[in-house]
Amino acid sequence: MGKIRLRPLQTDSDFWRARAFLREVIDTSPNPIFARGRDGAYRLANRAAAQIYRLDPDALEGNTPAQLGPRPHGMARIEALDAEVIADGAERVLPEHEIVDAEGRRRWFRVVKRPGFGADGRTVEQVIGTAVDVTDFKLAEQRLEREQVRLRRSREEARALSRQLLRAQEDERRRLAREIHDDLTQQLAGLSMLAWSTAQAAAREPGGDRREALESLAHGLEALANDVQALSRELHPPALEALGLAEALRAECTTFGQRTGLPIECIAQALPAEPPTEVGLALYRIAREALRNCLAHAHATRVSVQLEGDDSGLRLRIADDGVGFDAAVRAGGPGIGLSGMRERAHLAGAVLVIDSAPGRGTTIDVAWQGRARRRAAAPAAPRTSDTADA
């Protein structure tokens, strides 16, 4: 690119006409354009350049930056380029530079400073600057970076949850295998031995009384049927489809309490309408997992389960008087129980809140709003210790 040579005009009228025409031309640009003399004073500036100072172009011309009042943040670096251009007569470029203009707006510019040579072609008489506003590009770039960070974090969380789910599946398979092997298989073996011994005794003494043995066999078969039913209910709750969410919760609380001896108060109101299948199953599973935690981790002596609902949605609350925990610390822990509950709530479009602290028990709230209402207004997550929403 050739040198910019400043040529003197013949008359003052020629000068002012040329200057007025140049002002009209550069004022049409949305990007700052300006020229500064060797003394640092602005020789020319368009409206976009003057707006950085919140001034008119006429207020800039003839004044140095120091005479214009407080410098907008970032302008010192742009002004410092002028001395470099004047010193060596070479172009300077700032590919991306942030300023905060007089109105407090953060803006980014690509700044180019070029020397304007005098008639001798060697002396730099003034520095001509242009700045292209790249703020929209920069903000889009920052949004993209934030989204990439969020996406990376989500992927890491998804991978961590996947690992937890795989471990949980293996743990559940081991538990079921152990129950089948240690409980059901032993019961079947015992009943089989009892049946064979009864049959052999009947063959030896056809007229003997076998009532006691047959009653024992019947009781054993009944207990085995109950264990198989409980195991089946853990895999999938048939009462949920047959009786609805409220009855299924009541039945689960009763069965769990009888099996473990844990006192459970269950208040499940009849619902005006059954929620979608995935919502009912999610709330049921969350309640079961919470009851397990009350027994295994909270060492609770009393548990309350409440389910209420109306036309706008449902709310499930499980509260215990156990040892509690630090919800903020446990939120990032490795346990699958809480993560599983959060994930179930999220997938069902519900809001799950865990409120707990060491020594004061734990309360789990799950709120689900009906689809019609959620379309009208998105739910605001409650401000408590730990929240997971859709």
C-alpha cells in the first residue's frame, strides 16, 4: 500500500470546501475515523469517533486527548500508537482492543493507525486512524466460549452420571442375585426337601397324619410367594398402573415399614387426575430411594411421606428425623442415590429440592406442574440448599 501524502490546497476556500466534503463523507461511516497531528491534537474526527467521548466532532478537533477530560478506559493504548507511527513512519494495528466509552459501554475495535506524510514524503505530519467496531463478534465469541464450557461441563457430568449408573446397575444386579441365591433359592431348596420327605413318609406310612408337614409346606410357599412379589415390585410396581400413584405410595410405605420396622406416616391424597406415566413412575421411584436412604444412611426413627395434587400439578415431600448431611457438599459427591433422584426429576420435568444439614434430618421436595400450566409460565426454582429442575 502506497504512502498517504498530504498536499496543500491552493486557497483557504478550497481547504474549507474540501474539509466540509470530507466531513460529510466520513460521518456516514458507523466506525470511528480520525486524524491527529504531531502535537497530539485531533485534526479531524467523525461522529462515531466523537461518540466515544460523548462529544460532537467539533469539540474534538483542535484538542488533545488530555484536554478532553477523563480518558475512556482503553484509549491510552490507542493513543500511544501515534508516537510509534510518528517515530518510524510504519503502520500499526491492534487486531482486537477493548474500550469503555464515556457512556460506560464495553466495546471492542480493530484499530489501524497509518502515517500521513508531508510534501517531502519523509516527515509524518499526522496520524490517520480507523477503528472497526467488532463488539458483536466479540460478544458472540464470548457466548460461544461460555456455551463450550457449559457443554464440556455437561458432558463431564453426563459421563460421571453414566459411570454412576453403570455401577448402580451392577450393584443392583449383585443385590438381586444375592437375594435370589441366599433367600429364594434356599427357601426353594428347603421346601423341596420338605416335599420329598413328606412324600417318602407318605409312601412308608400311607395312612399316617401329614397335616403338620403339609401346613409347613404351605406356609413356606406363601412366604416364598411374598418374597417373589416384593422382588417383582422392586423391578416394576404393578400397583402404580392398577391403582394409581397415591395408592401405590401408600402400599409401598406400608410394605416397607412392615419389612424394616421403620415407622412411616403416609398422607397421600386422592389426585384429581393421574399424572403421565413417566411422572408417576419418577415420583414413586424417588420416594422408594428416599425411604432406602432413610433406613441405610439417615438412621431415621420416623419418616413422613406426603403427596398432594390439584389441577395445576403435584407435590411429593419425604421428611425424616435422621442425622442429615451437608447438601452443598453431597451435591458433588459420588453417591448414586441423590444423583438418581435429581436425574429422575429432571427427566420428568419436575423440580427437586433437597434441604438437609447435619443433625437436623432431611427433607426432599419434588414439585411437578401440569403441562398446560408449564406452557403458560415456567416454574421458578425455590431458593434452598440444592435444586435440580427441568
